[in-house]
Amino acid sequence: MTDSMDRKLSKPLGLRRFAVPAAAIAACIGLSVLAANLLMSGAVRTARIPAAGVTIDTAQQGALHDFTPLRGKVAPKDEVYLDALEGGQVERIMAHAGDQVTVGQPLLSFRNTALELDVLEREGRLVESITQLQTYEKQLEDSRLANEKAAAEIDFNIVRLTRASARRSALVGRGSVSPEAEDQLNDELAYDHRLLPLQAQNNLRQDALRRRQLPEIHTQLANLQQSLTITRSKLDSLVLKAPVSGQLTDIVQNLGENRNRGDRLGEIVPATGFKIAAHVDEFYLGQVRVGQVADAGIDGATWKLKVERVYPQVKDGTFVVDLAFIGAAPANLLSGEAVNGTLSLGGDRPALILPAGAFLERTGGDWVMVVGPDGRSAVRRRIKIGRRNAEQVEILSGLKPGDRVITSDYSAVDKVDRVILTR
């Protein structure tokens, strides 16, 4: 009995024969279904969205209006910045923001003891150098006069001795004067004759040296005088004065505040008029040129402007252009006033046009979703765009007239190839 209970029961021969083939068949079926699903999902990425939530427009031939919108602000044509030339502690404020100031008007003053002492020291050294040069110049002049006087004295002695020698020669013949006295007189005369050319040569050398040195001395004196003027003007720079007439739009406000050399102290706007500083989408950077015309709406009227300057630096997706009014500017413009307008980039031209929409933000104009004939689905299609404005996009390739395109936001279809429009 024990043997029969411990004996392992075996499966029937028929079941053992078909167990392995059945498992293999089941595995094959599962793999086939999985492969089919993977192939279907990888072939067409599909999304379902409500048809009521999309905007559909039609590509058609028309006139492309080549312009771009402008968003700008009124700004002064010229701004003069006031920077500290020396700096120090603000001692006195003599003008305030909003005041009308005239050129040369004192605006504020600094106290700078260290600068004052430094100026005094430099001024002393410069004055000493100037005095030394002037003394040397006087010495050269005194030497010239002494040399000329020496030459004149020699000439005088020669004349005097020549006359005396003539008179003594007659007296020697009569025995009134000894020959020794005559010889002494003649020796003095001969000495002066030999001395005269030596003095003349010395005078020439000294005069040539003086003529070479005087221009150098005068140049050094002029430089020292200029340095002395600049040194003294450093104290004048402790008083900030208006370089131009205009409205003081900003100025240091706090007494006792310390400011360093080069610090910005304020700003003056001269009465030279206003301009419009506008921001333009970076897409148009290569199309905006100096001289192009724009329209701007200000105080309920349209004003003509022209581009005066283009700043190529791109920041936050835009670049800046300066526009000047053509003719008279509007009255009562305020700096910082917002202005909207349009900038003409060229004339109208025929083109295949698609209305501009939110889809451009996602696609950049590289692809669109084209609605099928049944109106129930749309598929991704590559396109190429040309110029565009706030309302229109020029289609260069990928679409034909009559094609219907989803032009609303593509956030929900950014990564799909096909859209099913549900009711």
C-alpha cells in the first residue's frame, strides 16, 4: 500500500505529446500581436483633439504686405551723462531733477581734502620747476649781455689805445715821453687786438647755445604752465557744472554721500527733440535698413517716421531701432510714452499666403498640419516660408492654393504626425 501511495503518477501519453507545441503557438501569437502594435504605433503618431478647439485657414494667392509691427517708447534724441571727474563727499546740491539748467550752471559740489592737499603739493613742485627754468633763461640772457659788453669794451680799448699811441709817437720824437711808456701802450693795444677775435668766437658759441636752449626752455615752460593749469583745474572739478543747457532728469540727492571718480552723478536732456526707440522681432534683423519709413499712432493721429539707426544686438528675441519724425513732431511728447506702429520693409508683392497664427511659435515655419479632404483629420507636412508680417506668411514651398491648414496653437500636436479632429 505504501508503494502505491508513494508512486508518482504520470501524465497520459497524449497530453505529453501536445504540451510543448501549444506553448510555442501561444508565445508566437503574443509576439505577433506585440510586433503589430509596435509597428502601428511607430508608423503614425496620432493625436485626437476636438475640432471646435482649432483654427483652420486656407492658403491662397494674394498680395503680401511687407511690414512688421513696432512697439516702442518716446525717448530724447540726445542724453548727456554727468560723471564725477574726481569725486569726494557731496557737500552741496544746487539743482534737482526736473530743473531746467543752463550751460555752466553749478549743480553740486564735493569736498575732497586729499585732492586739495595733492593739488597743493603738485602745484608747489611745478612752480619750483618753472622758477628754475626762468632763472636759467635769465642766466642765458645775462651771459649774452656780459659777452656783448666784453666785446664792446675790447673795441673801446682798441680805439682808445690806438689814439693814445698816435699821440705818444709824436711826443717820443720830441723826447717828452720815454720809449718804455710807448712800448707798454703798444703792448696793450696788441693784446686787445689778439683778444677781440677770441671774444667774438666765444660770443658766437654762447649765442648758438642760447638759441638752441631757448626753444626747449620755452617748450618746457609751456608744458609746466599747462600742467599747472590742469592741476589747479582739479579743484574746479569738485564743482559739477552743466555742460549743456536742458532739463536735468537725474542728479545725486543725498548730502554727505561719497562718490568715486567716474561714478554717474546725473543726466541732462537738451532740447534737441525726441525719437522713437522701437523693438522689432529678431526675424526681421536682416531686413531693416536705415531710411525705411514707418507709421506710428500718437494722440489719435498717424505720424511718419524713418529709421535712423539699427542696433544689431538681439535681446529677448528683439532688437532696437531708432526712428526720427519726418517733419514736425507731435506736441507735448513725454519721455517714456508708449508708441505702436508699423515699419514698411518693402512694397506689396504677389505670393502664396497663409494667415499668420500661433502655430509659428512651435514650428518656426518648418512644418504645418494640413487638413485632409474629409475635414476629419490632418497630417504633418514640411513647408518653407519666406517673408511674413503680423498677419501673413509667405509660403515658398510645401503648400498649394486651396490647402487647408491648422493655424492655431500646436502645443497638443507638437510630437505627432496625424491629428484626428473629433466632433
